[in-house]
Amino acid sequence: MRARLFHEFRFEAAHQLPKVPIGHKCAQLHGHSYRVELAVAGAVDESTGWYIDFADIEAAWAPVHAQLDHCVLNEILTEEKPTSEVLARWIWARVAPKLAGLVRVIVAETNDSRCEYEGD
């Protein structure tokens, strides 16, 4: 049996999008209450009844959270534009080496807009 597990995390951060048209509201420095979901998938161990301990997902996320929470994303993602798309790929690059079975990173910057990234 295979399972797909999701763990949701939150952080607060600000950003400014430098490449938007003049007058666009995102050209100004502003903040979001970001929601990130990490999805992992794999075979359920018959002896334990689970695929992975949620604590392992939390451990893989913790250093990323420490970098992102209450920061200005433009200062963290210095080589790229701090969009949801770029942020999702950035998170993937840091979490995937520590979290076997990562299949999706979802970044939501509002309650009704999000980006889903599933690796390259």
C-alpha cells in the first residue's frame, strides 16, 4: 500500500516584486502570512502502519522555517524574484535532500492563491 501525506506549516514574510509593471501593488514592499504544504509519498511499512513519522517532516522543514520566518524574501532569494513560484522551488531545493519521498511543495501567499511545485 502507498500513501501520500501532507504537513502544513506557516510563516510570516515580506517581499517586493521588482519586475511588475509600474503602479502594480506588488511593486511596494508588503507582507504575507504564507502557508506551505509539504507532500510526501511512499510505501506504508506493514509493521508500523505508516509511511513516515510527521516529526521527520517537521525536522526537514525546521531550518527552512528559521530562514524564512519574519524575513524579507528579497534578502533571502537574492538571485531571483521572490514570487510564489520561485519560493516553492527554493523550498524544494532545501527540503528534498532531507526528506525522502517529497513529491510536492505548495506555497500559498493568500487564502485563495497558491503555487504547486513538483520538482523539475
